[in-house]
Amino acid sequence: MIRHVSIIGTGSYLPEHIMNNDDLSRLVDTSDEWIRTRTGIGERRISVSMSTSDLAYEAGAAALRNSGLEPEDIDLIICATITPDYFMPSCACMVQDRLGAVNAAAFDLTAACTGMIYGMVTAEQFIKTGMYDNVLVIGAETLSKILDWEDRSTCVLFGDGAGAVVMSGTDRGLKLSATNLESDGSKYELLTCPAIPLDNPCVNTEFIEAETDLNEITGAEMSAQSMIKAAGQSKIRMLGQEVFKYAVRTVTDNIRVLLCKANLDIEDIAYIVPHQANQRIIEQASKTVKIPIDKFFMNLDRYGNTSAASIGIALDELVAGNMLSKGDKVILVGFGGGMTSGAVLLERT
Ligand code: UT7
């Protein structure tokens, strides 16, 4: 028998330090007016001492408290992040230790800003098959450490934070009714943050340098290794307008696909919780799928884009604000680097 899967607890954590647009205008050539009109962002939280695993722990502990479960009840912890403390151990293992979730398996997952959606859908599969009963899914980021604070086109957009959900094999809570995941690796260059290039005694550095020079002269394609090397530091680079177009298209596509899978009309949906990247993306999507803008839950004016954390933080605010009634249906929809996108339909039972 196929099991129901529901979110039975939500949690979030934001670092205390607030950086507003005026603070940013003292670092780069920008203004509160430009940032607000182009993005809708007014301020964001920036971590001054807590790492990603610290934020993840706080959000995870809050979701666990709200679920009514004990740490020992958790069978699996999935942490979605592009800014882990270490390549290894995983952020999920560090959280497992601090929570005392001694019975849990734990791993990290990378789907950039769609990480929370990918995490929830992954958790759903483990629960549906009966392998696990209770899964903690966390989206956590300290994006401030991978921002180029001299690049005004990216550093004004992002913030730090964490959101989390506890998912269980029950139909009580926020029941998952339909899901959708998509990826388009052919567009991977739109949003990047390079890792470490090959570095060992056998590396043919002459080849990589020659290839990089050739690219400068001819614009020829470089191998992945040369591109990582040429990109230099691990900082976010983005082709903003292309990402914008991808975002509007995939948000609208994912909403349509979910409605079709669940055999619902847009009037049946109480709220849409989109990835919080840019108010203009959300407004454009609202016009395209003809959904009143007030159905879209937004908090990006206060937190900016927190990547994998944003949907979990927004969902927690929706739940904590008692904004959902019995029978309400909510669509979570995300998009981000990879490129990736996805959506989850929830029903408050
Ligand atoms: O999770 C996914 C993450 N990413 C996104 O969702 C980003 C999607 N893209 C966007 O949100 C928008 O493309 C941006 C907000 C990044 C940029 O807005 P835009 O309306 O596409 O601006 P633009 O790139 O066309 O730049 C317009 C002008 C340029 O100046 P010139 O060339 O016209 O003189 C930029 O240099 O605005 C300039 N500019 C800025 N000016 C003041 C870029 N960033 C800033 C800034 N302050 N922070």
C-alpha cells in the first residue's frame, strides 16, 4: 500500500545581523532605490559568527520541536546547501550529531535554490516506500561567504538563513499531493560558483593555460577543468537576465504541471510559496499564469535570496502566522543553479 507523506513540523533560523540597502551602498556603487525597484529587497541577514551547520542545526531543532518528535525518532537527515562548512563531513552529519539524532542516516544534497524542493521530494520517496518513517529536511546557506562583495550585480541579492521541515508517513499535517522536478544542465553556465580545479603532480598545466589563452583569442569552448581554473575564486557568477527568463518560465511551467497532475484549477490554490529571488520574477509569473499577486507569499524584502533556505523559511512563516486553514492547498515552487526547478503541492489536512 502506498503511504501518505506529510510535513508535520516546520522551523527556520535567521542570523541576527541585518544589512540594509544603505549599508550596501557604502560598499558598492548602488542605492536603496535601485535594489528595491529592481528586486523588491530591502534588507538581508548576514552571519557574523555562525556557519551553515549552525544555522541548519537551529532550523532543524525548531522543526523537530514543532513536530512533537524526539531526535531519536528521526530516520534520515537531508541537508540542501551550496555553502557547506566542509566538503566532508556533510552538513547533515554535523546536524545529526548536535541534535542527538542517533538513529538517523544523513547526507547533503545540491540543487542550489531548488534544494528544499529536491530535498522534500527525495524524503517523500524514502517514506512512501516504507524505508523510513520520519525525515528531517533542511535548507541552509551562508551565501555571504561565496559573494563577490565588489560585484554589485550579485552581492545585493543574497542573504544567509535556514529553513527546515520534518516529514512523516501520515496524512495529518501538510500532505504532499503532487510533486515535480526538472533540470537543464545545458544552461549550467548561467549561475556558477567554482569548486577546486585539478591540482596534482600529473596535471598538464601547459595544456590548461594554452586552452585558456586560445579561448581569449578565439572564444573557443574550454574544457571544464580550464573553466574552473580560469574562474578563480569560489564566488557566485551569474548571467542575471538569462536567469530571470529561466525563472519566470520554470515557475509558470511547474505551477501548470502540478495543477495538471493534481487535476486542480488555480482558483483551488490558497497560496504559492515561490523561491524568494526577485519580486519582479514573481510579478511576471503571476501575470503569465493569471494568479493574483496576493496569493504569492513573499518575505524577500526582509531576507533577500537565501537560496536553498528560502522556501523553508517562507513556509515556516506561513505556518507560524496561522495563515493556513483546513483544506487549504499550497504550491511551493523553486528554481536555481544547475539549472534546476521543481514544485510541491501541499494540502492542509
Ligand atoms: O536564485 C536564483 C538567483 N538569481 C536570480 O534570480 C537573478 C535573476 N535576475 C535578476 O533578478 C535581475 O537580472 C538582476 C536583479 C540581477 C538585475 O536586474 P536587471 O534589471 O536585469 O538589470 P541589468 O543586469 O540589465 O542591469 C541594468 C543596469 C546595468 O547598468 P548599465 O549597463 O545599464 O549602465 C548594471 O550595471 O543596472 C546596473 N546594475 C546596478 N546598478 C545599481 C547592476 N546591479 C546594480 C546595482 N546597483 N546593484
